[in-house]
Amino acid sequence: MNISNEISKRRFPLALFCLATFIPLLGILNLASAAKVTRPGLWATQSVWLAIACGIAFVIVFFPTRLLHRFAYPIYMAVNVLLVLVLVAGLRIKGAQRWLDLGFFHLQPSELAKVAIILVTARYFAAYHVPQGYTLRMLFRPFNLSRVFLGWGVFITGVIQQMNGTPIKGQELPWWGWGLCLLGLLFLTAWCALRLRSEGLHHRQLIAPIDIVLIPFALIVVEPDLGTSLVVLAIAGTMILFCGIRWQSLIIAGILGALTVVFGWNVLLKDYQKQRVETFLNPEADMHGAGYHSIQSMIAIGSGQKTGKGFMEGTQTQLSFLPENHTDFVFSVWAEEWGFMGAALLIVAFGLLLLLMIQVGQNSKDKFSALLCIGAAAMIFWHVIINISMVTGLLPVVGMTLPLVSYGGSSLITQVAALGLVFNASLGRRVPNAAPVRVAQR
């Protein structure tokens, strides 16, 4: 394949490339200051990860788009297998089981799930388009064979949690409870199999769209990693909104979402997760405990004032008052040392990056490529919004990194790979059997 000919087929998004290079380099500069006292060589490690990520992105950019379309489901299934392996044999750090120990590298499959969900959602919704917009029934398909897959997934996840000694709310289910769950699943499996046989359903009707999202979401929630699971949900939700949802369904979804929040608070959330929300509402109530992170972050940001204290001169950072300053709170480090002007520069850079990514999607020749751009932009957008809101006290502290800036091999590779998908779409290669962007097709 002649790379120069491939690029010349369409105008290369040079501005997007410059921003996609500029932001990670700012991140490395920031890490040199953030980890100066605790881990002085961290910026060099991040540089190595950036080089690896760029190599992977380079392969993605020139990988045939039709093969990305074809292998979307296998990639998705492989990532789900890794998520199950994490629950079975993952590395537990600070009470969370999120990593696979590969010896030279701790792999976090939940990060890979973000790219997998972009690929599989784009593949699923690229095949057809509903002019009037989707309804909740179309998305959930309540009497569908995928209920069986999801049900068995929840059942197996519950068994794994029981074996690991970390069941939901710390309460063990008695043997007869597991027996009733198993009988219910067997009945549901038999019923769906008979329905499939009697109605001759098309293969696309075997899996409900929402289940594609809920399977990795559920596997990530039980690690536990609530922040990442919500980002996975937000990415898919943004892509589905781009495809169109009827307003009546949006209202119903809002009501169901509110009920889910109530259920999650009382049943699913662990005590430390509830404490984060309570600390967000009143951080001063526990200034030396749960509220410490949020208060120190806001002190660091405020002390930067207009132009900042200067590179490597931030007292909150260099005196180690600011915790996790190389991951979750890198924006606080940046704002303290470069002030309001520097913080505004970084936010504007992210805003321009997102606009250019969406512009590539708008100019795409088919819906699959457009959805890849929307999904990648959604991933960057939600990370930026949640992280900056978290460190400025607008949201609870949920352990969310700032994309392309925070330290982390898995997260950096995932984010740069998502940018690679956008550059792949910018080459303008048509995907066979994928609907054009603005053509309605059932």
C-alpha cells in the first residue's frame, strides 16, 4: 500500500494532527513537574508509552476500514473475555481488581473496552437507519434471545464475586437463592430457544443493541470501577443519540434513569462510593479524610491565580499536598503552575480537538466511519468533562484521568488509538454494505 497515495485521496487533517500531538506533549511536560518529587523519571516512561501508542495508532490509521468493520465483533468479544479474566485472576490494588499482570506491564482491559464499544456500536448501527428515530423497544427488545446471554453473564459474575469474597453489599446469597436463579435462567433459555425456532428471527434480532453495551458495563462495574463503566455507557449513549431517538423515548429513558439512580444508591453502590458523593456535597465535613483530595485540588487551582506560580514552582504539588497528582489531578498541577491562562489554553485545545474530530465525522462517506469519529470524540469529551469537573469540585471524585495528559499506559494507548480511528475515517475509504451518513435505510 502506498501511504502517500492513501493520504492524497483526501486532504489530511493537519490541524487535528497538530492538536493531537500538542496535548500529549503538554502532558509529558506537566508530568515532569507533577512527579518531580515522588517519581522523577515518570515523564520518560510516559514518553515511551506515547511512542508505543503512536505506533499502534499508525497501524490503525492505515488499516483497511472494511477490516475494522469486519473485525468489530471479534475485538469486542476478545475484550469481554479479558474483562472476565480480570474478575477471575486479576491483580487487586487498593481494593479494586482491574488489571492483568503481564509481567512487564499491567494491562487494564476496561480501557480497551472503550475502543471496543466504539467499534461494535458503530458496526451495529451502521447497517441501517430508522428515519423517525429509535424507540426504547427497538433498543432494548425486551423479549430477545440476548436476555439469555446477559442473564448468564450476570449469574456467572455473581458466582465469581462469591468465590472472591466480594459479593454486592457484602451479603452472601444462600444456596437456594443460587438455585432459583439457575432455574430461572434455564427457563428463560428454553423459552427464547423455542421462540427463535417458531418465529425464525433474523440473526440481527438475536442480540438487543443495549445488551452490547450492558455486558462490558456490568463486567467493569463489579471490578469495581464505576467511573470507567459510566464512561463506556456514556460513549455508547452519545453514539445512539447521534443515530436518533424519539423524544417520547428520551422522556421515558430519563424517568428510568432516575429510578436506576435510586436503585443503584440503595443496592449497588459500596460505602466508599457513597462517601465520595457525600464528600462532594460537603467536603469541609471531613477535611482530613474523604474531603482531603477535593479541598487540596481546589486550593492548588485557586492558588495559580491568573498566570500561575511557574513551572515546577507549585507548592501544593512539590510539597506533596496534592494526592494522585500524576493521574487524576494533573489538571490541578497544570492550573497551579500556569494559572487561569494556562488552564484556559488547555481547555480550548481540547475543545478544538473535539470540533475537528466531529468535522471529520461529518465529512465521512459512510455511517460506520462517522460513528467511529463520534464515538472517539465522545470518549475524549466525557473524560475531559468528568475530570475537570471532579478536580474543581463540580462532581464527586471518581478516579477519572484527563485524556492524553494523565499518566497511564493503558489509558494513553486507548485514547491515541481512538484518535487513530478518526484519522482512518479521514482517509475517506468507503465501507462496503454500510449506510451513507445522510441516507435513511431500513
